[in-house]
Amino acid sequence: MKLVGDIVPTNPNNSRPTHIIGIATWGCVSNCDQLLVDGSNVGYVKSHSTERGQAPLEPNHTEFIFINDGTRREYGGEIKFRANLERAIAEDFFAPQSPSNVTDSLRSSSRNISTRAESSDPVPVVLLVVEGGPNTV
């Protein structure tokens, strides 16, 4: 996480900020109770605690998705969600679709067909990094 988070300050174009999304198991986030607010931003104080099964949020991530599977201090609760999200992205789930393409896609789910519109507006590129190392970016 830290290597990917370190990319944020190196963005050469401040008018187009880099968004780094972290996915974490809620019960493994140290001081997660600080984040229990309703409808407002919160200042998270990074804990230096080394309690087993807990880790602080990486401060250079810009957004987080927390997976609350009911466990406390057990890593891995986010793995299934992360795998499903990766699959949805890889299978063009988020691709631009026209109504006829959606209908065709539903009718012939056993065949590989593209649901991408023939022409679409340019979309910013997203690099999804899952457990990336130093050579990922």
C-alpha cells in the first residue's frame, strides 16, 4: 500500500489529481472508531500502535472502501470483494452501454460480446493496482 500511496505527491499535473483508492477490512483498521461520523469528513489520526491484526490507513490514499465482514483483527475480509470488483472491471461491467447493447448482452450471456458503444467520450484512465510492488506503476 505504501508504494502505491507514495505516487500521489509525484503527480506532475495538479489540475488532474491522482485518486488512489484503498480497500481494507474494517476490523483491521487501527482507530477505526474515529471514522464513525455521519455526513461529514473526518480527520484520521494515524496510530503508531503495533497491535496484531491492525494497521493504520495509508495517508496518501485519497479514498477508501471499507469491507465490514464483522471480524476484528483478522486480515483478508476484503479479498472476495476485491476479486469481484476486479472481475467486474475486467469484464467491461463499467463500459459505456446503449440500451440495445444491454438487451443483447442479457439475451446472449453465454457468448462473448462487447457492450462498448461504438463512439464515446474520452474517459480518464484508471490503473487498478492490487497488492502492487515497486515495478507496478
